[in-house]
Amino acid sequence: MSDRPDDTMNFYGQTKEHAIAIALEHLACRYRQQAEESQNIDWDAVEISDSGEPIEKRYHVILHYERIAKDESKFEAMHNTMMGNTVVENAKISIIEIAPDIEIGPLERSRY
């Protein structure tokens, strides 16, 4: 990749797959930020049509939230995370404007 940084980072996890997942999330986070920043969109700007109506646009909204949980089971860790009121407010949120015809769907939550 031509935009690859010169610095090297190390990622650690419980298993090699966990470390790879952490590294991939770090890379995804950087690219989401670059995609969002490259659009240079004013947060409050509303485009108005010739008839004076606001033009609705389409956005891909991505939330990423991580926490270290101390719970009795994997189910409890998931349940307590889902019931927490701070998941969305503490998440990293990327909002990328997308074309109306682009085939992007939300990532569906897997069942436990």
C-alpha cells in the first residue's frame, strides 16, 4: 500500500486470531477515519433543492465499541454490555456519505 506508514505496531491477544482481529480493527479504524475526513463534510450543512426542500442523503454509520468485561460468563458479558447505557455514547462513530445506488448493507449482529 502506498499510504502505508513507516512505523511498525505490535498487537497482542489471547490467541493469534485474537491479535489479528485487534490489528484488523485498528487498520479498519484508520481507514474509516480517512474515508470520513476525505469527504470534508460540514456536520450542520443541509443541501436545499430548488423547491426549497432539504435533500436527504444516504450515510453509512459505523459504531465501534470495546470494553474489558469482568462477568460470570460470556453470556453475562454480552448481556451487560448490551444493557449498558454508555455503549453508543462511548463508541467511535464514523459517518460516511454514500451514493444512493451503492450496495452497502449494515453488518448484521451474529447470534451469541
